[in-house]
Amino acid sequence: MQILKARFALRASASHFRAWSSTRSASTDSKTVDYKPIRSVLVANRGEIAIRVFRACTELGIRSVAIYSEQDRLQMHRQKADESYVVGKGLPPVEAYLSIPEIIRVAKENDVDAVHPGYGLLSERSDFAEAVIKAGLRFIGPSPFVVQQMGDKVAARKAAIEAKVPIVPGTDGPITTKEEALEFCKQHGLPVIFKAAYGGGGRGMRVVREMSEVATSFERASSEALGAFGNGSMFIERFIERPRHIEVQLLGDKAGNVVHLYERDCSVQRRHQKVVEIAPAPGLDPEIRNRMTDCAIHLARHVGYENAGTVEFLLDDKGNFYFIEVNARLQVEHTITEEVTGIDLVQSQIRVAEGMTLPELGLTQDKIHTQGYAIQCRVTTEDPANNFQPSTGRIEVFRSGEGMGIRLDSASTYAGAIISPYYDSLLVKVISHAQDLSASAAKMNRALREFRIRGVKTNIPFLLNVLENQKFLNGAVDTYFIDEHPQLFMFKASQNRAQKILNYLGQVMVNGPATPLATQIPPADVKPYIPAVPLVRSGHDLSPEAIKRQEMTGENTAVKPPKGFKEILREGGPDAFAKAVRQHKGLLLMDTTFRDAHQSLLATRIRTHDLLGVSPYVAHNFSNLYSLENWGGATFDVALRFLHECPWERLEDMRRLIPNVPFQMLLRGANAVGYTNYPDNVVFKFCDMAVKAGMDVFRVFDSLNYLPNLILGMDAAGKAGGVVEAAISYTGDVSDPSKKKYDLKYYLNLADELVKAGTHVLAIKDMAGLLKPQAAKLLITAIRDKHPSVPIHVHTHDTSGAGVASMLACAEAGADVVDVAVDSMSGMTSQPSMGALVASLQGTPLDTGIPLQTVSEYSAYWEQARTLYGPFECTATMKSGNADVYLNEIPGGQYTNLQFQAFSLGLGSQFEEVKRAYRDANLLLGDIIKVTPSSKVVGDFAQFMVQNKLTAADIEARAEELSFPKSVVEFFQGAIGIPYGGFPEPLRSKILKDMPRIEGRPGQELAPLDFEKLKEDLKEHYPEVSDQDVMSAAMYPQVANDFFRIRDKYGPVKHLDTKTFLVGPNVGETIEVKIERGKTLDIKTLAISEEMTAAGEREVFFELNGQLRSVFIRDDQASKEMKIHPKAVKGDKNQVGAPMPGTVLTIKVKEGDHVDKGQPIAVLSAMKMEMIVQAPKAGTVKSVSITNGQKLEGDDLICTIE
């Protein structure tokens, strides 16, 4: 009701004004002007400018009328008007707004008095102005004759010459052929600029500096002008180098009065389109300003100009200025003139159209002054990091920047708005106003930083770079400013974490888990209890103040954890560390819970989220650990492949929370953390980066105990500054005299070689749990006697159930360190129980010094956390350990995996057969050391035998005719090294036949990897890749590429709790996601739409921090039945995707064509801009996926080149 009263009051006051005004006539310069009030205005435009005019009408009490195309039925401008009507039914989007008969029809049918053209579209079409007037309506703008004269570049030049205004040499009239263009260029020389003869705004504009480019540039510019303005005629003029682009704002009335409202500097341009405008022009000489404004007014009077318009000039560095053109309409950047003069240009336009004179409006030149500086930034839906290609789609998030000194002129700026490819990319104009240029720039900078726009790309990062450039802040810009400052295009990518996480949640809810789940056991709905970290040694909990500080800093600031062996290593280096370990009186423990334990029991699936949860407790209560094994082995691969986490970030995050305990990793010698050989420089660089990220102890092993591979890894770890813990992989049974191959002498000789090679610590790696107590006593005693000063570290698995007994035997025989896992993560194929070892040694000389209660609290956390990983729980198939491991010798982690595989294939009953085949395969291979990757060779061989019902005898008899698994063939070729005792013959020769064989260390012949080239290749698709990402790609090329793609799409999913990560949230559930210190997302899942869009997408609704958000997720299963255009796979260099949404104008290739790199494939058009899609590489076109006239979305597949 209050709004209606306000509207009535406005109109009543306007009526009184009209009643007074209708009694008078104005006479100026012998011209008599009749006043006729305007009661309704139709705006023949759309978007932001239409809303700008509607607002002026509302303030004047005038009824506003909007028109809209069918495609614009949801656009905001039609809602802002008092009335709105569709035009151009059945016409394409732009043509609807160019349909003069339709617009006139709407105006006549709805009692419209006047038409405002806005800018663009029909605003500079004299035939439109003429049609409006002939229909008995008023045109809010210059007369049709002036519109025609000023819109015709040639007529405008002629008028400028007559008015004695300086001009640039150019064509006498519009030209339509490339031959005419060539003739002009030959006559007048280069450079020249092509301009659309019947339109502006940078459309159809090209600068040409080479004669060879004249024809093609003319064709492109003419085609663009034809699409934008309906006429492809061009105007050519000499191109002035390094000018400033200055335009003078004019306002004239029907009585012949003309005033200027000072000038604007529009020099910050890209593709001849203004990006940032300033009023008044900074540093402009007052004398030049006076001459320039005088020329503009003189020209306007010469042609009888009325209403608002702009005269544009180029100003060179010598103070000479040249007439460019007259924009016989309102300009996009009129806003900054309004801000510095305080004059409402749109209201003035309407008043002038009614018949009021400038003096009556109080607009005489002596009363017009500027105050301060205003800047306008055009925020567009263009991607500045991708050559400003148009970005279309749905705005998922919109939050604007506001506050004192900021004005926003916009249209479709709200969450849910659809940005189409049919119109200009302008989203919102941001205008700042302050007393000086630097203050205005600061306000603009602040406002732009407050914007949050998600779903489409914007040019805000580019605008911010402009605003922070010192040359811009000094006002010393010209039209080359953008071209000469490449740093403007260096952007820090927006993280957009919240929206990406919502997309991930939606993806899981619509399409199911994003990582394969191995069993039907669901993750438990539990939040593991994290035991309190003591404030002081007396055991008091942290104070609320300390907890608050921890929340704010991300670290425990209440009390530093006790010092441990990490301090010794930090201060004295690896030698001092090894000496301290050897001198330690009790038994030291390495905790495998953070790596090998869950690798063995839970398919390596423990996430960083749950590791970090208990990390502070570990730091405060296990400071006397020898080390914490938390990296390497399979964790690197699985983090990238299945958990969508960066393993390097995991390591750094753990180091931040556990600063006092040495970290230990498993390094596969020359294989690093992969399953293949790498160039030597890769292994050395990997170790160096690992140390810098927080790694301390490198357990270096080789899957065959092949010394050349092992020593390479030792050298790499040692050179990086790490503690080298060379490991002897154990198999067989040194306590069984009948087993001759791997006897005590074998292991002692290996120990001698590793000590000689400079290991700091000597490790026994019993990966299958074969080390019986008696064998342990024999082996450790022998090594200790021979190497009394070298620390000995023993690793085992508890598959047989004898692990605790064996580790106690090792300790009593002289081992310094043994591996354990916390109780709830121990046993079976994991390591022996930490609690059992601790309890067994309490009160003895080997006492670990770890309180059993502390172990119990630690275990309680993991007992609950383990239930989150039900889908990967080994107990789904494995109910206990099994002593038959002494027969089949299957390593712990592999034992679990093989059993999983057998059950998943419905072959659970055949697992015993698989185990027997494993033993036979091992013997066929020569009874080898079995640990990744050699264990995989044996496993593949065993499964091959079971699936094909082959016995060992069958293999030996039919080896020449069988097709063996790839890993078996590569093993016999020597791809992972040479096994102890050599390869079994004649089996090797039968399998390989004439295949090549590798002699010596496999990696020694590999050329060094070019990391810089790899990084450049990755940056083509992932510009923000780090050196750590590059190393991940060196280890696992395809896996890393998939991870980068998922990270780009879904953001830091590592911050999600584990249940949500695996299976998504329930509808109605609220979760908290802490993305960084002091930033927590509160996400409530609301609903999933039952209906799909035409693109096969379902809308998923959330509340994010109390605000409604939604994401569209393609339903993979349901959309299979729909015909949806395929997308180019990011990172696949054979596939060419659409660089922007748009319409296919021309297809330049066909299937089977050979193309060179850079050769045009297709031409697309969007937002009035044409884009040539070029071949990214040379090759043959395998398929073409588009047709002429087809509308494409971004990344839609265009063709495949091989």
C-alpha cells in the first residue's frame, strides 16, 4: 500500500508540473518549442539499459513498457517495467529486438507515447527513428536525419570537415568488398582500422598491419558486422598509434541549445571494446579539453543535434586530437558522467523529448561542473584466462559488492539467472565515485573483491589487475595499455570451494559413490571420539581458551608436544639420529596405523580427514616413537586414484600437526612409489621433494632384493637429507635347514652390502609374516653380531598370528625397533598389536615407555573410525589370520586383495585354489622375493592359472603357445630387475621367444625426464599445477590427470567427513565442512528433483550457510537413453572441444582430412563474436561431431584428431 501511495504521489506531482508547463512555449535562438508531456515510454532494448530507463521513468512518474524476446521471458528487465510484452515470436533472439514492425505494433497497441532505444540493437538505426515518428510516437533521441547522418561514418566525416573538426584519413564511403579494402590500403598505406559502417561497440572492428591480412580481416570484420547490425558494410581509416580515446558527452535540446558534460577517458580497451572508463579524463590539459569540447559542441550545432550524444576523439601524445565518430545515442558509460556532474542523463533525455529546453532544466554550461573522479568497470561473463571467451550458463551464486561510493547498474544478476550466448556479455556495470582517482580506484577494487559469482566465468580478476596497475592509478593510459601489460593476464584462480563441494555432494547423491565401494557394508553413521590432548603432563584437558585458539590457528597453541627423535634428527642429522636409536635402552616402536595397517586391512582407503583428527593426540602421547609410518607404498596411488586427495598435501598437513615424531615412508627403490621404473632424476627429485614436504625416514627396498635398484633408492634418499633405512625383503625360513636358497648366509651378505652402501638403519622387511620366532632369533642375532653399531628395524605382518611372538624374539635378539599397529588396526594381515607388545615388555629392560592406557585411548579412536570404512573392510571376507601363509608366502596386503577379488568375482570357494596356485606360480618363477611389484607378478600368474585351469606342469609344457599376463612377460624380460639366482630356464626362453631382454638395472638406460616440459604440458589444461602435482604426474601420468580433473571440478573434497565423502549426505541432513582456518561451511541437503532437464540433469537443492543454493547434475544412468552431445574429455589431446558456447557457422574439415597444428577446424559465433577453432596438433580427423548451425555448449566435442 505504501508503494502504491508513493507511486500515486509521484504521478500527481508530475501531472501538476505538466499542467503548468503546457501553458507555455519556449523560444530560443528564434526557435519555438512546444512542450508535450510524456506519459508512457517503451524501451526498445533489453537488460541493464532497459532497467536504467525504467528507473528514470518511475522517478518521473511515467509508465514504463518493456519488450522481450521469447528467449528472454525469464529476464529481469521485463519484471522491472510496469508492463511487458513479447515481440518477434518465432524469430531468433537478436532478430526479435530488431523487428521494427513488431516494436511499433506493441507501442501502438499499448498506448505508448515515446520510445527510448537504449544503446546497441536499433539505437543507431535511422529507419527505426523514422518509423517511430511516422507511427505518431516520439523518439527519445536525435532526429532520424541526424541519426542517419551520424551513423553513416562517411556522412559524419563530411559533417566534421564542414564544421572544421580535425579528422583521420579514411574512405569516402562504405565499402563492401575486400578488393576495395585492398585498393585503399595500397593507396594510403598501413596500418588501417576496419569499422562497421552501421554500428559500433567494437563489433566488426579490426586493425590490420600486414597487407597479407587485409582480405581475411575484412571478411571476418564484415561477417561480424553483418551479424551484429544487419549490414556488413565497412569503413576504413588510418590507424593512429598509441592514442588516448577521449569522448565528450553532449546534451542538446529542440531549441538549438547544446552543452557538454565534460569528457570521459575510454582508453582501457580490449578488442576495441571499452573495459574501464574514467571521468573526467585524468591529466588532460585544460587547453586541450576546451578545444575538444568546443569542437564537439560546434559539430553538434552544425548538424542540429538534439538529445544526448557523444563525440569521440583520438588524442595522440603530441596533443593533437582527431574526430572518430558521433554516437547518436546514450553510451554504456554515461553513468560516470552522471556521477561526476550530478546530472541524470536519462531523465534529461526524456525531458528534452517532451520539449523542455536546457535552460529550463538548469543545464547551462556555466552551471555544469565536475566533482571528483568516477570509474566504471564492465563486469562481463567472459573468461579472461581463456582469451576472454564468452561464458554462458546458469549463475549458481551471486553476491555483489556495495557500499559508499558504489553504484551498480545491472539486469540478470541473481542466483539462478541464465546467461545465454545470444546477447552481449555485459553482466553488471560497477561505478565508483570519490574525490580523486586513487580513492575511486580503491573503492572499485574493494567492491569487485566483494563480488561472488559462480557458475559462469567473469572478467573480475582482470579488472582487479587493471585497478592495481600503477600506470592506471596514475591516469597514464592509452589504447595500448592492455596489450603492453601482459601481467594483467596473470590471475590467481578463484578457488570456488563451496560450490565445487556442493557439486560433488550432488554428484554422489544422483549417481552414487565417486570411488568404488568393495563390499555391501555401509559406512557407519558415527563421529569418532577424539581423545583430549593434555594441557599439561598432569592430564588436564585443554581449556576453552586454548581450544578456541586452536580453532583459529589450525594448530594446538595451548601446549607444544614433547620433544622426540625428530628433534635429534633436526639438530644432528641422520647419523646422530641413528646413534641415538642404537643407544636407546628400551625397545622402540614404529606405528604403522597411518599406512601399512590400513593398507592391509582397509584397502589403503583411510582418508586424510581421519588421520588428521587424531594427529594432535599422537603428537602429545607418542613422542617417543621411533617413527610414524604414514606415506609411500600404495598410499600415494590410492590418495590420487580413489580418495581424490593430493598425497603431498596429506604429508604437509600431518607434519603441521605432528612436529615432533619422525615420519617414515616406504620407497620402492628405483620404482619410487610407482609400479614401474623411472629415470634416475625422477627418483632423486622425488626424495628431495619428500624431505622438503616433511618426510624423514626412507625405508628403501627392492621387490627382488636387486642391489642396483636398491642402492639407487638409498642414494636418492641420502642425497635428499633423509634417514636411509635399507630393507632386506625376507622370504623362506632361515630356521629350516631344508630351505637352501634364502639361507642365513644370503641375508648376512645382503646386510654387508647395504651397510657398506651407507645405510643409517638396517631393516628386515617380512612382508608376508614368514619370520617365525626361532628364525627371528637366528637372523637378528647374526646381524647384530656382525654389525653391532647399526640400528636394526624389523617389519612383519601378523597373518599367521605369531607376529607378537616373533617381534618379542627380535627385540630379545638385539633389534632396536619393531613395527606395530594400534590394537584396533592390528592383527591378521596387518602388523602385530601395539598394546600386546607394550604390555609384554612392561617392567623389563626393553620396556617401551608407552602407557598402556594411552594405547587404549588411541585404539578406541580407530575402533570407531574403522567402522566408517565398512565398504573396504577385510573382515567382510577374512575372519581370522591363517598360518597357511608359511606355505603360500602371500604378502599381507596382497592376501587381503586376492581374497576380495575372489569373492567379488563369485569365486570365494576357489580362494584355496588361488592360494595353492600362488605357491605354484612362485616356484615356476624361480621362488622369488615377493613384494610390490614382484608380488603382483606372482598374483597375476596365479589368477591366470586358476582362470584357465592350468597346472604347473601345463605351464611348462605349453609355455610357447600360451598368452601370459603382461606383468609376467615383463618380469621375464627383466623389467623389474634380476631375481636372486637368475631367471628359470627353459621357461623364460619359451615365454619370451624373440622378445627383447633387459640386462642390468632397468632404469639406467632411461633418459632423464624433462620436468619443465611436463609442467608446461600440464599447464595447458591445469594452469595452477604445482611442482608437487608435476611429480605426481611423473609417478602416475593418467591417474594424476584424472585427479587434477576431479580436483578442478569438485574442489577440496578431503575436508568432507568420510561417510559423506563415500555415500553423500541424506536429504534433511546438515553437515559442517571446515575448509580452512576460520572458514566453515554449513551445508543442509534439501531435495533432489524428480524431473530431468533436456540435458539429462537433475537439480539438487542445498542450504549453504543459510542461503539457498542448487546445482544441476547429469543423471548418468537416465541420460543414457537421451541423445546428448558428448563432451571433450579434459586432458585428452586427441579431442577438440568447443572453446565457448555458440553456434557453428562453418565447418572447415571432414572425416579423414589431414590437418596441421593451428589449422582452422570450425568457426563459432557467440555474443556477436566469431571464434576460429584451430587444430591443437597435426594429425588425421577421425570424426566430426558437429553440424552447421548447431548450437554448442562449452567443451562440447567438435572433432577427434589422431
